[in-house]
Amino acid sequence: MHARNRYAPRLDARNPMPPLLARLLARLRKDFRLSIITVFGGVAVFAITPFAVLRFAQGQWLAGLVDAAIAVGIIGPTLYAWRGGRLDVAGLCISLTTTIGALLIIAIIGELGVFWLYPTLLSIFFIVRPRTAGAIALLATAALQLQPEAFGSLTQRVTVTVTLLLVALNALIFALRTAMQRRALEETATLDPLTGARNRRAMEVEVAIALNAHQRTGRPVTLAILDLDHFKRVNDRHGHEAGDHLLCAFVDLVRRSTRATDRLFRFGGEEFVLLMEHTDEIGTMRAFTNLQRRIHEELRAAGEPVTVSMGAAVLRHGETRDAWFARADAALYRAKQGGRDRLVLDEATL
């Protein structure tokens, strides 16, 4: 119960929303690119489908089939993204489908189809990376030049070409700027401002991902809770500035001593969580031995040596988040009670 209270995420019991809808909306809020793909997919399908029906009704079978193919080509990758597929792949498929579809419509109906190319080129900058979207826009504009039926005169050709390039350029600038701002906001929301380690909010997301991945693949994943021994003593003897410097130095040392795939989170104060995927009991022991050695050699607080205690637990099949944290927290408690400067791995003391 002790560990569950410390590490349990905050929940809003007053939320009247159905659980399924709440999960869907929560996923959209957490994943910006998935939300963009979803919104674009929904708007595009609702905009294109009436034209497909209208063209079929007017006997324009080829144009109607192209519109229907575009709608299907949008729905498929959107569902793929929702099922956990790569967002880059889904976005690229949607971008190519809509761009090629717009060019085919131009080839079929002529000048009127050119108007579809403007919203198409504008939209792809929001669902694929800006440079990829820029390349698609340039290729589409070049391919348009090979369709003489798209222009009524040389003046119209020049006007359409220049305006398409201006639309693409402005969309590129806006997309690059938006991406920079989004990265800055994500860093602010997920990083601890003092140490630069990921914060508790980021930890909850990564732990949920690790739990889901383990259920699918069964690959081992270890949750370790690290605590700087006698940290309060450092603050009392040398001041909070020395304590802050120690925390930053510790985070830097852990990053240099662990794999790029291992994620470190600051839970609060001098307590950190280390998530290590593809790591079993033996791998955890090796990781701690290496980390402990480097701490003994490099980490100092105002010239005094520093030690770290760690409690770890390898995820069990079907185990909940709270139970996993509780085992790691209980192991950390035993490491502290056993004399500190050691690892306790679930029930085995090392």
C-alpha cells in the first residue's frame, strides 16, 4: 500500500465520459501527429465522398472511381495509424494518395481539377515531415506541367505554377515553425527543468508503452528506482546549490553509463526512475554494477563521495503498473535498510 500511494497516477473519478471515448480522446491529446492524421482523414473523406457520388450520378465513372479510391486510400492508412502502425508510413501513404489522386482528376476533367491541388499540397505539410511534403509538392507541380489539358493558356500555366509554389513555400515555413514550437512545448512539458531528465508525466506515458509492449512481445523490461543516499545531509552541510549540482551531475552520469534506449525520469527530490527495456535480472545486475563503479569513481558532493541505492523489479506477465512499482519500491526500501549503496532486485539482495 505504501508504494501504491506514492506512485499511483492521479485519476479524475468525476469524468462522466464513456471509458472507450475517454481513451480515444486521451490518445489524440497525447499524440499530435495522430490527431492531425485523424482530423485530415475525416475531413478529406467527408469532402471527397459527395463528389464521388455526384460523379457516379452524372455518369462520370472514371472520375468517380478515382474519388472513391482516394477516400479508401485515406481511410486505410488512418486505421493503420490507430492500430499502432508507424505514423510516418501512414502520413506518407495519405499524402501520395491525395496528391496522385488530384493529378489524376486533373487529367480526367481538365482545368477544374486544378483547384483540388491547392488544398492537397497545403494539407500534406501537416501529415508528413516538412521536407518530405516539400519534395512531394515540387514533384506534383512538375508533373502538372506534363498535362496540357490543365491550362487554357500560357498565362494560366504560369499563374497556376507560381501560386502553387507560393502555397507550398508558405506551408513549408509554417510547418517548420510549428514543429519548432511543438518540440519546445514538449520539452517544457516532459523534462525536469533542473536536471533535464524526463519528468513524472513523461514517465507515466513511457511506463504505459512498456507495459503494452511487454504484453505483446513478452520481452523483459526492468523498472528501477534510484535514490541518492543521505542527500539531505548534502543540502544541510553544503547548501541547496551543492545539492542541485549533485542532482545534475548524477543525471549526466546515468545517461553516460546506460544505453541510449534506457530512460531516466526524475520522480521528485533525489529519487529517480530508470526504465530498461530488453533487460532481465542479469542485465539489471550488470547495469547497476557498472553504474555503481562509475558513481564511486566520478560522483562527488563538495569533494565528498556519494552513493546510490537502487530497487528494481523485472515486469511479470500480466502484472499491473501499480504492482510493478510496488515491488521496485519495496526493493528500494530493503536496499536502504540493508546499508545503502546497493541494489536489491525484487526479492534477491546483491
